[in-house]
Amino acid sequence: AQTVTQSQPEMSVQEAETVTLSCTYDTSESNYYLFWYKQPPSRQMILVIRQEAYKQQNATENRFSVNFQKAAKSFSLKISDSQLGDTAMYFCAFRGGFGNEKLTFGTGTRLTIIP
Amino acid sequence: GAVVSQHPSWVICKSGTSVKIECRSLDFQATTMFWYRQFPKQSLMLMATSNEGSKATYEQGVEKDKFLINHASLTLSTLTVTSAHPEDSSFYICSASKPGLPEEYFGPGTRLTVT
């Protein structure tokens, strides 16, 4: 069974600074997908970024980028120029390749952006 | 787009009664829909996976007779909590996936309070 570990329960950073959230996972599969979801105080889950395991290039979405280290099974999220609206719970999630339809979530990191 | 709605957003019911929560994909047809439960300050716990026209697949430990799931069409899934008890009070979230894509799109959630 796959597991996803987020070792930072809480983090805080000053507005405009850069912050990196850590995520490691364990799997025996070679083809899979990794995600970062954001859950702000409204509790609406929002997809931040997606990474396919077969792609070597790290995914980027505006101020959000990932550092995907397949051999180390590490998938960290970097938020640049952090904004107050980035305050949220961030969940790392794993989905296996074809035929595996479940998302496995980490325990989350609560990120607070300080004005 | 990929918008998922849930109704109601908040419901209070008396112990022993049943309550139905609707999940709709508004701008796409969802091959699969998922139901999660989230306790305060915790991650999402998958309850069941449903595909249109077939029986839902429940996760271990989830009572299928208590949490009835119906996936009547490619845009609608419902979760009925039968004979609700105070311990069923929680935040319920649905999600849907598009054909051929690995990510899930989440609804805004439903807060259920059983008195």
C-alpha cells in the first residue's frame, strides 16, 4: 500500500518570502501521479499542481513549483512570493497509474502567511 | 473548467433521521465520483468510490447500509446518511474525476450536524 508523509504539521512565513513544504511517499509502482492540494479556511479543496512520475521536468504553475526526486521518493512544493491568500492547509497526494483510482493523502501542513 | 457543487452546504438533523447530500459535476461528465469524510484538523478519509450505473465500492470500515451512495448519472451522485447519530456529525466532501485525467475536482463540502 502506498503511504504519503508530510513531516511539517505547521509552518509560517512572512508575506513575499519563499516557503517549501515537504512530502515523501512510498510506492513500488513506477508509473503514478503526485498532487498538491490546498484547503483554505473555506474548506474548498483546490488543486495546486500535478506531477506525472514519468516526466523528469518539475511541474510549475505560476508561483508554485515542485521539486520531484523520484529516486528519493520526494515531492516538495515551493511557493514563491507568498501571499496572504496562500494561508491554508496543504495536502500532498498520490495516485497510482492505470487501474488504481484512489487518492492517498498525507496528513497535511498548515501554512500561515504573516503580513 | 471543472466545477463540482454540493448541496446542502450545511445541514442539521435530529438523531434517527436520514439526510441526503448531492454532488454534481456542473461542466463535465464524471466517470467516477468519490465521497470523503474529514474530521477537524485532519486529512480526508475516503469513504467510497462510485461509478455511474454501478454499485459503489466502500472502503474498509465504512458501513454500506448506513452510508448509501447512488450514482444515478454522469453528473450526479448522492450520499444518504441513514438513521444518523451524533457521531456521524462531520464534514463530507465529494469529488469527481474527468475521463482520462488522474486528478480529482472537489466540491465545497457539506457540514452535517446531528443533534
